[in-house]
Amino acid sequence: MTIALRYAARSDVGLVRSNNQDSAYAGPHLLVVADGMGGHAGGDVASSVAIAALAPLDGESHGPDDALDELERALDGARDEIISLSQEHPELAGMGTTVTAILRSGNKLAMVHLGDSRGYLLRDGVLTQVTSDHTFVQHLVNTGKITAEEAEHHPQRSVVMRVLGDFDSDIAPDLSVREARAGDRWLLCSDGLSGFVSGDTIARTLHEIEDVDTCAERLVQLALRAGGGDNVTVVVADVLELDELPDGAGPTTNAVVVGSAATTRNTPTAASDGPAARAAELSRQANTPAAGVPVVEDEDTDDEHEAQERRLRRRRRVRAWVLSLLAVIVLVVAGFGFYRWTQTQYYVGESEGHVAIYQGIPQSIGPLTFSDVVEVSDLALDDLPPYVQQRVEQTIHTGSIAQARERVLALAEDAEPEPTPTPTPSPSISRSATDSTDGTSTGGA
């Protein structure tokens, strides 16, 4: 069975944002959505860098076994580029991007995921979210602090904990490999769609609209009608079995780039008529000067933008500091718990040539030791047999101090010398009246 993809990609700036920081790529072997963050000057750069690093993978040179390695190497390259750009251009400091990508290798799909952009799979009419949001709110859901329904309206639902950026080089993406089945439909999207359109509406749209281009366009319009409060980007892809396709219904073969990574990144919103679109248009008209009226630069607005960027960077630094502090606290608590456990242990060992009882365990880390002498016996180590001396030097673990004392008494018994046998006296011979040496009698007549 030979598998191929038919796909479409769409991106819109939305009705609120001034620029599009989303980027997406769709090709015969590669599907990617990246949602940039870091303010007006940085998010679009970060998402474009991610697309540029991943796009060269859109080919058949990799096998199923190394597809994930290729994705990880591409992400590492993108991270290095983002860090380099931030160092060269301080105004870009703090930028980052989500990344959700699928790389097809034969009949296998390798997926990499960072952030809160999502991957959905529609199979047999059932829509499943196959990625997990790397957000603070999702963490609360996973730990049972709040419900999934509460998470949809939580004020901190946009706080992302894992992204591809210049502020943490040790964050690992989620990696997985799945089977590509003919009839499957995949959706990759930024939170401009999933944050404004319900899962049921997304599922119904994916199920009812067969054409991928029309379906992608409809999903974008649904997000815009819901307010268009963010950039919205979608990639819709159908898995096809080439051997069973009718004539004229082949896969897509050309690569598509949309959003800030595309040459059309400055295209205005494509919102069709609706309350949100009309409100946005009225707002733009109110802020557009009439013909012949000189345009005066609003320095206060520029200052406010710069202040907002500084606040965002400061907030990220504070968040990183808080996460580091939490990690230290966890290590301290774990270390304290380990130390308390060691103080419930006892063993018999040697101290200054005598058998002694220690509290703790016979281990150390650098200058730190986890045991102390609590009792020193009168039993000298040299009084013990050699094999017992060696055993004491290697330490003898006991379950309590009482057991340790019993073990010391037992060692003392081993040290007692064997009693010296009393020599048996030779039997005495009484001389008779007859001298045995010469046979003469000593008695007188």
C-alpha cells in the first residue's frame, strides 16, 4: 500500500493583532504549524526560523527509523539560530515559538510537539487530540486541580511552559510515531483556532467538508467569526492510498508556506462579513486619517509598545526565576527527606581501633557524610579474628540500635580466648617395701 497526502494551509492575522506571528508549511512529506511569541518584533521571526529549519526535511531521503532524529536535529538548529539572532539583536530577546510538525516516512508519521499549537486526528468519524498542551492550565488539569471544562475559561490558559526559544535550551519536545492510514484526516492548528472554536464544531467541520482547501478556509472563518482575537493558522491533510484513487484525485505535490514565513505575510484579514469583522473594520476606519490630513506619529503609543515589551520580557524572566526556585525547593525537600531516612538506620563499624555503633548509612557525598558515632565499645578490633575484623571494617548493617548492641555483644563473645586446658598430673607410684630396682628387701628381721 502506497500512501500520500492531500493538504491545504491557511493563515490569517485575525481581527485584533497588527501582524501575523504564525507560520505554517505543508508539503508532500512535511506538515508544520508554528505560533510565534515575544511581541511585535520577535514572534514572527521565531516562527519563520522554525519553518526555515524544518522545510528542508520535506523529501524522501530519511527512513522511518531516523525521522524523529531528523526532526530533533532541525529543532536544535532552529533554537541555535533563534539564540544567535537574539544575541545580535537585543530587541528580539525573549522571542520563541510553538512547533507542531509531522514528517511522513513511507507509511509512518513522525510527530514533534512543543507548546500549545495542536494536532488532531479524525479517524472513522471520531476526532482525537493527539498532542498535549504544554501550558500551565493543562498542568493543572493533569494534576487534578481543575477540570477540562474549567480550563477552557481559565484566565491563565495562554501561559505556555514549553516553547522553542532563546531562554531555555534544555526543554525537550514530545516525540511520537504513528501509522498513516488511508482515510485519516489530520489537522494542525495554532491556538487562534482551538482557543476560539469548540472541539465539537471543529470535528463537525472536518467531518462534513470533504475538500481540504474548503475545509481549511471554513475553519479560519469560524475563528474570525468567533472574534478573531488571535492569529489563526490551520493545516488540513488527508491520507490517501494511491492504488485506489480515481483519475484526477491525486495527492498535492506543491509546497505551501503561509503566515509570517510567507511573502504574503502582510496580507490583511480575509474575514467575511460578520459582526466581528464589521467592528474591526469600523475600528480601522476610525484610526485612519482622512485624505489630506497630516499624519502625526504618536510617540506615546510607541512608548507604550516598548513598555509592554519590557514588561513581557520581565515577566518571562520572573517566570524562569520562579521555575528555577521551585526546582531548588523540590531538590531541598527531597534531600531533607533522604537525610531523615538515613537517620533511622544503624550499623556496626570501626572507630579509632574499637568496635562502634553508628547512626546513619556508611555513605558520603563530597564533604557531606550521612553517619555519626553514637556508641564506642571497649572491644578492640585487634581482639577479633582476622575475618571478623574485615567484616566490621566493611560495616554490618542493623535495623535498630538495639540490634546493633546485640551484634556488638556477639562480636565480644567471638573475641573471648579459648579456655586453656588444665594439665592432667601423671599418676604417682607408691614404693613398696620391696625396692623394685634391685629386688632386695629393706625391712629388718
